Amino acid sequence: MPRRGLLFLAVPDGAVSEMATRIARMKPPAELGIVHLSGALGLDALSALEGNPRGSFHPLQSFPMPRDPAAFRGITVAIDATTPTLMRQLRALARAIGAKAKHVGDEQRVLYHAAAVYASNFVDVVVEEAIRLLEQIGWTAAEGRDALLPLVQGAVANIRARGPVEALTGPIRRGDAETVSRHLDALRKLKAPTRRPAATDLPTGWGGEADLYRMLGLVALEIAKEAGLDPAAAGRTKRALTRDVAATRRRGRR
């Protein structure tokens, strides 16, 4: 049997359905498989091409700029297809570029993509926030980046070796409530928030950097407890993280 051709739609998510409609008007050969590269969209984005095999092929990797083909080596590619033949083709393609294929259906797509945002986009956001904090004490952005990146890389290496629960370190993992309190006091006193959305976009009573630290800290505390943090230390740390929150919320509602 001859190999069936594939057409990949490497366009922004918002253009996938429109592009599918335009291609459908061209009456492509029925055996041509048409595949989008979106992580967030399901196969329904290609519904205009119902006469063709339709699929999705989303490399779980970041591409802020052109990258060497080695960027695909060892990664996961989320795939889906309307036919078994196209599914086999996409699995084979993933293997050919050194990746692992994982079936992600339409009903799983949104949470899959949200997980990717946490693991990639939000890491970038947190590192940028850390750099901005160092700028508050006189460092340049370049100095902050160069100092923090080895720390980030070490954290990723630890996660790879031990998993996120066992890899957690820092004052919250140790139950060091006093250090957590000092962090929050310093963040509340910042005269110019390092990063802040427009006031109209903020929840009532939102306290900028201190609230971001609290939110992430409370998640970290649950991981620390899973890792074996002493319950008494966990309680002290939780009180440090939630101190004055109710009063802050009340002031914000006035």
C-alpha cells in the first residue's frame, strides 16, 4: 500500500479552523491526512475537512525561536487522529524524530495544555519575577538571570532524579516559619511592585508580590507535608503564610 501523504497546518491556533475551511474548498484528495500542531485544539478544529483523515501532532516542547532538530529528542508528542492509519503514521513520525508519542484525545486536551502552561510558561514567569526582585536590591537583569539560571537548572535536575516531592527544598520544606514571615514582610514593603497587572484586573484585596508568594507557598506547603514535614512545623508555616490575609481582604472591600 502506498504511503499516504500528510499536510501539517503550522499556523496560529486562531487560524486553524479558517485554514481548514480554505483547504476544504480546494477539495484535497480523500487519502491526504491533514494535521494541526496545536496543543489546545481538538480535532473539531478541522471539522471542515471531514472527508479527510484528521489529526493533531503537538510536540511538548517550547519553541520561542528556531531550534535544532535535537530539541525533539526524548520529548513527548501529543497525538490524536480520526483513523487508525493516520494514528500509526503520527506515532511513526514521533519515533522518527526521536520523540515518544502519547495519545491525547479531545476530552483530555484542555487539561493537557494547561499542564504544559504550568511547566513551561509559568516557570518563565516565576523566574522573571525572581529577577525583578533582585533588581529591587540593585542587581541588573543580566546579573539576576546569570545568578538564578543555575539554580533553576539544578531544581530541574533534582526533579528529574527524585521527583517534585522529594526535590522540594527551601524554607517552606524545612518549616522555617520565621524566614517565610520575613519574606512576606519585605515583599509587602516594596514601594514599586516588580510586576503588577492593571488595578482593574486584580481581585479585591490583592496584595501584589506578597499574595503571589502566599499562593505559591501554600501549594509548596502541601508538597512539603507530603514529603514528611513535621505537622507542628507545617502549622507554624501555614500561619506565617496566612497571617493578616483576612485583614487585608477586609481593607480591600472598603
